[in-house]
Amino acid sequence: MTKIKYDFGSGRSDPATFPVAALQAAATKVIEEQAEALTQYPGDLGHAGMRTAMAQRELDREGISIDPNHLLLTNGSMQGVTLTAEALQENHGDTVLVEEYCYPGTLSAYRSLKYDMVGIPLDEGGMCPDAVERELDRLNKENRLPKFIYTISTYQNPTGFVMPRARRLQIIEMAKHYGVPIVEDNCYADVHYDGPLEPAFYALDDDPNQIYLCSLSKILAPGLRLGYIYARPPMLEKIMGRRHDAGSNYLAAAIAAEFYQGGIQKHAKATNPVLKEKRDLTLQGLEAELGDICVWSEPVGGLFIWVRLPDDVDTKALRPMALEQGVNFLPGQSFHYQRKHVPYLRLAFGHLTLEQISVGLPILARCIKSCRGSNEARGFDSLFGETFK
Ligand SMILES: Cc1ncc(COP(=O)(O)O)c(C=O)c1O
């Protein structure tokens, strides 16, 4: 098998900015100072210092003070995805609203829990509220209201789009009307490049049914496996009732809490410009190589660009051909809630070097062109609109 040299597949941050020395110093300090606590089980909520640091992170971004005792540390946000889905489920076949294109980890967790996923179409502002309303109304009439609405509302994976505040308020109102909890997965919010910041759902409404998931994977590293759930009682107890793993990694949490003593923004301010440069280079490369046949999202944060391919691309042939030439990406099908073969692909740019981006994109573009049935210009001018010929 050909070695992957240009990996646009995996959503990770820049490895060169991983703060090795600072984490080493933090590790030495906390192992000495917290040795006794490390010899015990961490308890359900997890390391208190880390919960305080993450409550501060939320306060800095959202301007809302949250109680660290309402934060539950998890093994990455993926554990949050699974725990909340388990806690809210009553029976196999329960419905859940998801974005039509969604993070594959979530889709596979919901599939394995045997949720019946109802996909909501997306546009440049995220989940379309008309479709949310239509589906809630339909499911209500069928007596199958969803157990929750799952949304990656900020720098959505895979599209990169942000849901504007007004749309969030609309969705909150509908969810409250039908008594359906919202689960917001916000693991990209601090990977911010430009433009205004949109508020988290919990910052817009204090409905105790809301659940919020976050992580350190995208701003520090996924290898730490640190994430958290913010939920208020009694929802918090309901989620904790599903937890049977004796708590999350106390040492990793202690090191991260020490590292983030001065808040998370200091490190994010150093890493986000590095990622932004990669985003810009990827966008320029797309324009130069594929401007006449594709369209793509221009994300103001996060790690992904969503690319629409011409309808005549053989999407099944494209990935094997690109892999053969050392280029990886994730095909649209991986993100579709029903695994449909759709003419899209996702480019993750965070962990490649600038050189890998510059060399890899033209190779990918050549593969796309040779998987087409024609040389015609694209027949669409937006990511989600109809084709006009
Ligand atoms: C939307 C979303 N949620 C959760 C995760 C899982 O992240 P973690 O490493 O925090 O478990 C990812 C990872 O790509 C993601 O994109």
C-alpha cells in the first residue's frame, strides 16, 4: 500500500505547536504535588482544578458563569456523545435529529445504540430551522418525538459553518415548545480565526434540559482524551447514572489544569494563527486547482473545508485513486447520516505542513479531474443549491 504523504483526512491541530516543555514541567509539578490524589479513584465529576479551568474557559468565551460542579470530565467529547445518547434513550428505535452531514463518530455511536436518525438539511448557517420545525411537527404527530437534537453548531464538522445567533434562538424555541433537549457539541469553538463569535446554546437560554459537550482535543491534542459535559441537575444525574468507568484520567486532567493556569486563550492565541495560515493556503490552492469545477466552504474557524464535487465525479473511484498517490481525505459518504454516496469531500488542514498542503492539493485535483465523465465547468454555484444544467 502507498504511504500517505498528504493526509487531509484527520481533524487534528498543528503538531508543531504542541507545548512539550510546558506540559513536561506541569507533569513534574502535579505528580509531586498531587501524588496522594493520584493514588485514588477520581470520582464521577473528575479533577476539580480541571473543572474550574474549563468553567473559566466557558466564562471567557461565553460570558456566562457556570458551576464547576455541573461539569463532568470525560474521555474526550466522544464519551460525552455516547453517555448523553445512552442517558436520553428509552428504547431502541428512538428518534434523534442530526445534521444531514455530521461527525462520523457521532453517527456510528447513534447507529450502534440503534437510534433512528432523522437528518436535517444544512445550509451556510447550519441546520435549516424550517426542516427542524417540519420534522418535529411530523414526529410529534407520529408520537415519536426525538429524544434530543444533536448539533455541531460552531465550525460544524464537516462543513465548517457557524449557526448564527438568530437561528440558534429559533431552534431553542422549537425545542422548548416540544420539550426536546438540545445536545450541543462545541469542540471547535476556540479554534477561531476571524469574524464574530456566536454564542453557545446554553449562553442563550437557561433551560436545564440543554446539554453541552466540549473537549481539549482540537485546541491541545486528542491524545490527552480530555473532554467534558456541562449539564444541570436533574439532567446531570441522569447522565452520571450511565457512567460506570470510575471516572476520567486524573493525571491528564491535573497536567492540563496546571498548563491552563492563566486560561486557555494564551495557547489558543499562539496556535490559531498557525492554523489560519493553513486554512488560507488550502483555500488558495482550491481556487487555483479546482475553481472552475468545485465550490467549497470558507470556514471562519475549525479544521475543515467542505468541497462540492461535480456530479459526474465517480466518488467511489476517487478515494482509492487518491490514496494510491499518497493523498488522503474523507469522502462525503462518511458524513452522511444514511451513508449515501454524495458528491462532496472533506479536507482537514490542521496537522499538515504548508508544504504538504501546497504539494498535496494539485495531486488531489488531478485525481478529481480524472474521475470525471466530462471536462465541463461546474453546474452549480453554491454548496447545497440545485444544479442548473
Ligand atoms: C464534532 C465532534 N465531536 C466529537 C469529536 C471527538 O472528539 P474527542 O477527541 O474530544 O473525543 C470530534 C472529533 O473529530 C468531532 O468532530
